[in-house]
Amino acid sequence: ICTIPLDTAKVRLQLQKKALGGDAAALPKYRGLLGTVGTIAREEGLAALWKGVIPGLHRQCLFGGLRIGMYEPVKNFYVGKDHVGDVPLTKKILAALTTGALGITVANPTDLVKVRLQAEGRLPPGVPRRYSGALNAYSTIARQEGVKALWTGIGPNIARNAIINAAELASYDQVKQTILKIPGFTDNVVTHLLSGLGAGFFAVCIGSPVDV
């Protein structure tokens, strides 16, 4: 709910083509994070920034629940029940790749609908919108394009989410493990927040090209 406006701005920037050969008529409509948020709010209303929030919540509950919930069991499966000591980074990455791929395979329809709703504001004025909401989008896509269409882009989406999940979960684990070895740090909220900030940073840096 808090970050969906930033996600909407990201999707619009990713879908925007760059001007070629100094063509003044093709100057980008959206410029930077704050510029994009401001343009969307001014032209389409503040509510447009939350356009994909319902499928976004569907996605987070399904994908987030699966990728995070399965991470520990899958990691334990890869290292074996008799393993003692720190889990090797390679096993953490393998576990996160696995849960990211499995999670988005189930949640792909929610991701597709979220992006389509976020992108609708790019349509010229007067052009009718294809979907009235998230549930209408699911049914319209299934009815007009076939149920399989809800899994459009599943290949790159698996690659994207497996890589981002691996970067995020494995680095979170690794950063937390490193912080806990520093004198004065314990397994508390501050350590979790610092680990989360580090994990988010690594995940975005590594996963952004695949996301685009």
C-alpha cells in the first residue's frame, strides 16, 4: 500500500521509449521518480498512483507468502537435516532461486494484471479503458485472450523474480549474519532493518535489468 505509487512510477518509466535523434516531439513525458509521480497525479489524479494496488496486494500475498514462507524449508532441504553451523551462501542463493521461481509461477496472473492496470494511464484521453478493476481484468483477459494469457511473460518473470528473490533473501541472510558478528549487535529490530535495507539495495541493483 505504501510503495505502490513508486511501483507505478517505475512501470511508467520502464514502458517509456527514449527519444531518438534529438526529436523534440518525442521528448519523454516522464522524468525521474518525483517528476513521474507529479505528472501522473496532475494529469490523472492522485488515485491513479494506486491504480494497481488490488492486484499488487494479491501479488504480495501470493508471491511474497510463497517465496518467504518456503525459503527456510527449502534451504533446510538443500543443506540436509543433519547440517550444523552457517549455511553456505550458494545454498541460500539456490533456495531463494527455487522459491522465487515457484512463487511467481503461481502469482504470474496477479503481476500481469497489476502492470496492465498501472500502464492504462498511458492511453490517450478519450480512449476507453479496457478494465474497470482488478477482478474485471482477470475475467476479461481470460475471456478475450484465454486463461493461458494470464501467464503471459512467465519465462522472463520467472527469471526476474528468481534473481531478485535470490539477491534479496540470500543477501538479507548474509548481511544479518555479518552484522550479528559485530560486537554490540543482537538479533533485534535494528539488525533486521539494517539487513532489510542492505538486501533491498542488492536486490534492486542486481535485478533491475531483468525487471526492465
